[in-house]
Amino acid sequence: MSLNVTELTEAESWEFLGLQDVGRLATAAASEPEIFPVNYAASNGRIFVRTAPGSKLAEVAVNGKVAFEVDQLGPELAYSVVVKGSAEILEHDDDLVDAEHTGLMTYQENEDAPKNVWLRISVSEVSGRRFVRVA
Amino acid sequence: MSLNVTELTEAESWEFLGLQDVGRLATAAASEPEIFPVNYAASNGRIFVRTAPGSKLAEVAVNGKVAFEVDQLGPELAYSVVVKGSAEILEHDDDLVDAEHTGLMTYQENEDAPKNVWLRISVSEVSGRRFVRVA
């Protein structure tokens, strides 16, 4: 058994990101790695994530470099896309309108702790790989 | 719709880690976050990962803090476990025997680029959450 690995083009990587809705956001504030599973939306070359006010995610992601990974792993075929960029909290009305137009819901919709803070990742680099198992 | 979130105990978190085989390893070398999807094995409170010699994963993970995340997300029920610790490359024969006893296979078994370097994560902290959707 072996495996063919091919690089995805940037367009293929974005197409894959558009099809999925859960990823993992990694941060490195003060050289301390953190990783968070998040719901996301990909739109116009940016990644949107919602979080709760004061969350650790918001604290460590803001104004820092982030890495973001989405994968789908099956027995015959797997995909993984990794994005690098920087995250910011959206504060301007027009940015928030953009973000809300993505229709992003979060897995954890909780009326007691609404995730009404929007993070936007401006992407500097995207890379993806496709793995195909061959006999 | 709302969601009940409960913290997993440390034992429940390790039980979950023992049932899965793919996670994401995040590093923060030089405050540059990186994230890698990896096959892993959990054994005796440690996490084992295989990689290829000279890989970027080996380079940035070694002797540094890492965060490692495993999740399973379904429509009704979701789990996520995050581990913090430090990674090292195994060099001593007895450590390698321990590692090989885990039986860990990698998704990408490639004879041209064998993943014969073992990383071991010594875990300092483990936390897990269970999400249950309720009507």
C-alpha cells in the first residue's frame, strides 16, 4: 500500500474550506501554543470565527499570527488545508455586516453566553494536500 | 435549541484520546504558530506521533511546548480534548521500543519517505469537554 500526495492549488484549497464548517485555530501568544476547535465560515479569501466576549480564544488570537487547519480524513481519500494569517476582532459596523452575511452558526449556541464577538482572519498563506490511497 | 457543556474528567479525557487516532499538533516556535494533522497513539499518559526525519513538524516541535487537540463532532453530541505538554524526539532504544509497542500506523505510509522519527509528548495538562444538544 502506498499513498499519492498532491498539493492543492490555492483555488482548490479555498473550495475545500468553503465546503467544511469546523476547523482548529492555533495561536502562539508569548510562545505558548493554544489550539481551539471552532466553527467557521470562509468568504472572499477570509476566515470568520465567532466567540464569546472575554474568551481565551479572543484574548490570544487578537493582533497575533494564527494558523488554522481544516481536514477531512477518510479511509481512501483525505484532505488537509492549513491557513496562516492574522486575526482581528471586528468592531466597525460594515465589517460586522459582512461577517453576519456569512450566516455562520456556532456549534455552541448558548443564550447565557452568546458568541457575539467576531474574529476575522486575514490570510497570508494557504496550502492544502490531497492524499489518495493506491493499491 | 441550547447546548449542555460539561467538563470531562481527566480519566474521561484519556479514555477519549484512546479511542481516536487523528489529532492536530500546534507549536509556537519563535511565536510563529504552526498546526499539523497527525496520526497518534495515546499510551500511559503520553502521546506518540511519528514523523519523517527533517520534517518541519520535528523541527518546530522539539524541545518546545505543544498543544494537541482531538475532537469528534456530531449533530447531537461532540467531544473535544486538548492536551498541553512538551515534545521530544525519542533516541534511546528503550523509549523506541515503548513507542513501537503502541502499534501506531500513519495515514501516510510512504516507502520513499518513511516516518521513522518518533515524537513523544509529555503531558502537563489535559482538559476535555462534552457538548450535548438539548431541545
